[in-house]
Amino acid sequence: MTEHVKGTTTVGIVCKDGVVLAADRRGSYGDMIMTKNATKLFKIDEHLALAGAGSVGDILSLVRHLQVEATLYKMKTYRPMSVRALATLTANILQGSKYMPYFAWFLIGGYDEKPKMYSIDPVGGITEDRYVAAGSGMEFAYAILEDSYKENITLKRGIKLAVRAVNSALKRDVYTGDGIMLVAVDKKGYREVSKEEIEEILKKL
């Protein structure tokens, strides 16, 4: 089961003015490619994003749960859920389900008072990170991130770095492939970076 869980590559980067989450588009089960247009990045709220590596069904189930919880929180408190609160909620759900676990690793990023990102393992272990990679191509992505990440990196440069990191995994990891999806979250909110912008970055690598 674990080999099916880890197929894919997701990357998260905290920049001085926002957060970047990126992933490949290949959906695999063992050695079989199931889809070449998988969605692994999700909008939880206007300022909150999630990346998931692992079982598609488990990821989608948790995403729907979190989207509802974020909406209810806003209705009850008249303010949006913070990045830390969403990460803590996710960790609590995973911890409470560890005997019938979600087979996925989650990155949660967003912008409230400042950009933040958390990495959450399948049983609810939570870590705040400046940059992180998860999935079967994580070693290749980390090689790029550790070499090039700077503490005060701008969102524009962070987007380019995330593309480089995932692209490195695309070239070397058989479970990662079929293009790159990328989202950015800053004080203006959540946006998906266009395919054309990503292709322009790839041309210059």
C-alpha cells in the first residue's frame, strides 16, 4: 500500500509576500498511469490552499471536509480561518483516523497575517516549514530547493523555484509526470498560475 501512497511530487515554498504550492499532473496506481490530468492542488478558502500526495479518494474526501469546515468557521466567527487553524484541524482529523488512515501527505499553505505553510503526515504529525517536498519525487525536488531557497525569496522567484523543483522530479521519477500545476496565495488571495506562464518558465531553465 505504501508504494501507492507516495507516487507523485508536491512542493511548497514560503516567500516573503506569499506561498507557492506546486505538483505534477500524473495519477498513478503502482506502476500503472491512471490519468495524465490529475488535480493535486485545492482551494480551501480565498486565502488557503492544500496540496495532497497519495490516494486520490482520500485526498478528495478530506478536501471536501476542510472546505465545509472553513465555510462554517467563517459563518460562526465572521472571520476567515487562519492557516495554522486549518493545519491543526487537518492534523486532528488525521490523528483521529489513524486506525483507518487517510493514505496521503498534505501541505497546507496560505496567507493571513503573513504567509505560512505546514506539512502534515498521514497520522497527523504537523510541522511548520519554509519549504517542503512530498511524494515519490521528493528527493529530486529537495535537491533543487535546498540549493536555491533563500529566506526572503519573492513570490515571483518562488514560483520559478517551484517549477524547477517539480520539473526535476518529472525528469527522474517514474511516478511523477504529465505537466505541472501551480498555485500562489498572497494578500490578494488564491490564484492558479496559468499553463502558459509555467511553460515560459520551463523554456528558460
